[in-house]
Amino acid sequence: MGVSALNETLADALEEARARTLALLDPVPLDDQARQISPLMSPLCWDLGHVAHFEELWLLRTVGRALPTVPRLDDVYDAFKHPRPERPDLDLLDPVEARDFAADVRKRALDLLSTIDLEDTVPLLEGGFVYGMIVQHEHQHIETMLATIQLMENFVHPDVEGLSTTRPAGVEPDELFVDGGASVMGTDDAPFAYDNERPAHAVEVAPFRIDTTPVTHRAYLQFMADGGYDEPRWWTEAGWAWRTEAGLAHPEFWREAGAGAWERRRFGRWEPVPPDQSVQHVCWYEADAYARWRGRRLPTEAEWEQAAARGLEGVGDVWEWTSSDFGGYPDFEAFPYREYSEVFFGPDYKVLRGSSWATHPSVARTTFRNWDYPIRRQIFAGFRCARDL
């Protein structure tokens, strides 16, 4: 692919991401875009302003050596300086201002892209890496904004069916036998892979079995009916303590509908829980408790990646919790900034693998690593089980 063709491809990818962002936000009332739906999430207008500021920071100021458009926004949209509960009190761009700012930044970024040589050997530009990073960043925030909209109790998104959900997973999952041994984990050559996916390195995994599909609602309802939320022996001590404090009795966004039936809220609309779809909106502790109830365990991320390379069904339905803490691979190097991955390394975060129905294909690759606190339930996360031989 020539330089001009790559530039054009990346310009199209930037525009696709922006069209997707605006189509998601357009039906949401401006007041709802400006308020904080939940302390777990940012106001939607913060996400849009942050996406635009991040683009300005990397594509205009780092690559193009431009000056800041609005200097105070460096503080407002600093995700590490201001955690989500603080963001509604900041001097944010309102929804209209954020959209105008994003449009202005995008126009200038595209003008600059048309002049950039992406065959440059500078790591940030080589192969268009920094542009791929910006595209992925926006798509990741789209999924975050989807999670925010899902938390809105009284707003029915008009494109609720278009927003989709998990695909039917079918009957009780079969198991895939993985003979283990040595394999390569991570990547050196995926063009837009993040630093935490690198470098490719050898891992040794013992033989194991893993569910061919994620756990379904039908299977999870059996766990609930058998006292899964009431029996401490299936929970770790930390998980049981948190379950008790939080009063968990079912997945997030569920309610009883009588006679043993359950309903779920999906983007403001209540509907019967579909038995053959992958369960989602469960935290790591719920996933771990289910696995223990079933006499199984959660896979490590090395096991998950090895199994995915051999063909797992249902990848892309839900993010899948693993038993692994988030950390760097051997010889990890932060690039292009340590705040993307390195500051999150440690036992506080669990790794999720795969992708969800809400994930854009630019992010949905076998080596991609997601992570979150084990108590998080608003994300589109489920799981599958594994066991030793």
C-alpha cells in the first residue's frame, strides 16, 4: 500500500469512528449528555471532549507541533488527574461546544494527515501508528458511552436493536481440549497493537479444557436457582464480603418477573432474559463463584489466548473475565505514554479477553487486553469456564 493510500485509509477510519460517535449521541437529550448518569461513568459530553482533546494532543500538537486550542482543557480532560466522580464539577465543554471542538480538531487533523509521510521511521508515525491509536481510542470511548447509556433507566435509545446484543450461544457449552505446551503470546507485528500486547513471547501452558462458548443465561439461571448468591462456599472471602455489602442477587440490570421468570433492561427497554444468549453485566466475583459452583475455574489469559488461536465459538459476544491480574509482558516497554497501561499494572485489576458485541473490529483482536476492577458490572462482560485435566 502506498503512502497516499494508507493516508486515505486512515482518514476514512477516523471519519467512520466519528460518524459512529455522533450517531450514538444524536438521539440522547442534551441535558442527559451533560449530566453524570452514574458516578461510575463520565458525563457523555466529557467523553466527547476528551476524545477530541486526545486527538488534538497527539495528531495536532505532537505530530503537527501546533499550540493548544484551549489551554485549560489540558486539565479538564486529564483522565488521570480527575477520576470520574470529579468530572461533572469541572469546567467542561457542554455537549454543543464539545461537538464543535471535536469538528474543528478533526478538520485540522485531516488536513495535516494529507501532508504526512507515513513511511517515516519515527516509531510514532511508522505505518500510521499514532493515527491507528486515535481511531482505537475513539472506538473504545464509544463502548464506554454505550455502557453509560445502558445505565440510563428512563431513556430508550431509538436504535436499541441496532445497538445489538450478544448472539444466541445455543445449548449448554461443550468443551474444547487444548493440549497445552509452548505457544506464542502477544504480538510484535500487529500494526496498531498497544504496548501491553507486546512483545510476543513464549509461554508454557499445561493441558486443559475450556468451554467452547461463553456461559449462557440458561446456565447462569441454574446457578442462581441453586442458591448461587446465597452460598458462601462458592465465593472467595473478598467476593462474598463484597457480594454481601452490595446486596447482589442477580446480574446487573435484571429484575424478577414472577413465576421464576426474569427480565433485563437493555438501553431503557425491559424484555425477557433470552436463555441462549451469553450472560453479561456480571463482575469477576460472580464469574469466579459460578465457576467454583460448577467445579471449574476461570481460564488464565495465556490459556484463553492459546484456546482462541485454536478456535473458540462466541468470541465477540462479551468481554471474558480471566483469572489473571493485569501486568506487563517480559521486556515490556511503555509506548507512547506510560499512562495507557503501566500505571494500571498490579493485582487491583483483572484481565478481560476477546471483545464484546459493542467492540469495533479495530479493537477486536486475539491479543487485545482489556482490564477492570473485579467489582465492575456495567461493562459488557461475561465469561467462560476452564478446568485442569
